[in-house]
Amino acid sequence: MKKHLVFLSGAGMSAESGISTFRDSNGLWENHSIEDVATPQGFAKNPQLVLDFYNARRKQLFEVEPNPGHQLIAELEKEYEVSVVTQNVDDLHERAGSSSVLHLHGELRKVQSSQNSSLIYKWEKDLNIGDNCVNGSQLRPHIVWFGEAVPAMEEAIEIVQSADVVVVIGTSLQVYPAAGLMDYAPDNCRVFYIDPNPSISSTNKLTVIPKVASEGMKELIEKHL
């Protein structure tokens, strides 16, 4: 039976591809406050602003490519069972070749009904006011905003609980509930944390690799797997 590798990826995973990390040091996301563009209240207050914001993020996906970090994770499927649980809303893991990717915070290339979150559609173009679901409700980005529940959390926990190796990569471990996922790793599971500015230190159960995603993946494969 193949060993099960579980990758918990965050914004730093896609930063090398040119996608901005979630928020800069000033607390803004692409010069917008989180409250304005990433909350249900922001959407209710100014839906056009929110749609424009995510239209720009979606458009950016067509201008970027998976980086070596994404590709190295995908290549590990030749030898291991590999699951990716990502906080990212881009599709770079899939485009690199990863076949098992769970998006905790939604996906830019999907939209959902603003009244029924189970009505989800694939979406490649701009989303505008007046684009409605089959029931006539305005469509919104298929994104889990701040203050909303994370529907995929239970599935993510089950994936981590079945891991032989957990690799946390490109995430500050500050955004909950995703930040608590590695705590569900089995007692005999090896845990690695790849981040250029790690917020934690190595312990007997945790190995910190203080590098960007692609360089950290190379070290992980060469020295630890």
C-alpha cells in the first residue's frame, strides 16, 4: 500500500506563480479592505465592487502558470497516494497535474447562487449583476468569505487523519479553522512545515523547512521522503 502524503497549502504556494498573497502587511487585499470584498456584508453593501474584484482575480488565472512547487507535488503521485487540501481559490494544483484537490475556501472558476449555496456552476468569464441561477437569484463567487462556515472542513479532517506524512506549505497558520488541520494528524505521522518565514520552530514531531514553496519541496523530496 502506498504511503499517504497530505499537503495543506496556502497563499505562499501560489505566490511564486505571481498570484498575490491574501493580504499585504497593511491588511489590504489588492488595495481593498477584507470587509469590503470578502464578507457577506460587503457583498450586500456593494455587490458590483465584489464582483469586479473577483472578476479581476479570475482573469489573472489565465495569465499565470503552476510553479515548480505545484509540479513537484503532482509528480509525487507516481510513488505515493497524494491528497492536497488547499486554502487557495486558484486551480494551479489541478493544472500541475494533482488529481485529488480539496478547496477549503472555494474556487474562482465556479460561482454559486446567493440564496442557495448548493447551486454551483463552472464559470470562466466575468460575473455581472443580473447573472442569475436557475431559480432567479443573483450569482456570487464560489468563495467562502470571512464569517461563513467552511463546508469542506469535515472532509479535510478525515483526509488528514489518514495521513502518513503531512506537509504544511505556504500558509501562515493564522487563518482558522484551516490552521488547526495539522492537529488532526495521527500520532505516528511525520509533519513538515515549509515557509520562508515560519511562525513555529522544529520539534521532535515537526520539521520546519524555512524556504519558499518550490525550494522547500526540493529539500523535502531530497532529504526526507
